[in-house]
Amino acid sequence: MSWTSIVVLVVGAYGCKAFGVLGFGKITDGTAARFEPFTALIPAALFAALIAVQTMAGDETLVVDARFAGVAAGAVAVWRRAPFIVVIFVAMIVTAAVRWQTWL
């Protein structure tokens, strides 16, 4: 990666953050209120993307193993509106069960 691309990415990231703080903070005609539902969902989308990458990323390939089964079971538990601790235990138990089955 070249220094030019690093500088462009740094300036772009800082510019986006500055626009969010300075730009949306000064808008008072109701425009910021229209973006509020979308900006509230950004952290959840980023968290889901990080989970997906950490679960399925391999050496330039997609890996479907016990972790994927655990995340899928956890997603079903979230969809069924289970408490957070139940989601964690469901994902943990399913991952352990799949690993145990493949180990035998």
C-alpha cells in the first residue's frame, strides 16, 4: 500500500467523522432527523459485519465450520428474542456439539 493511498484513506475517514459532528450538528431544518433511523443502525451493522468476517474468513477462502453453526444458532436465538445470556449459551453449545461430532 502506498503512502498516497494511506493519506487519502486517513483524510477520508477524518472527513467523514468531522462531517458527522459538524455537519449534522448544525442542521436544524429537520434533515438530521431523517437520517437518525439510519445512523442508529450503523453500529449494529458494523458489529454484524465484524462477526461475519471473524467467523468465516480463512486464508483467502470462506470457511464453514463449527463457528458458523454457532453463529447461525445464535442468530436464530436473537431472532426469537431470547435473552442475551441464552443467545451466548445456545451459540456455545451448538459450536461445541458440532466440534464434538466432527472430532469423533
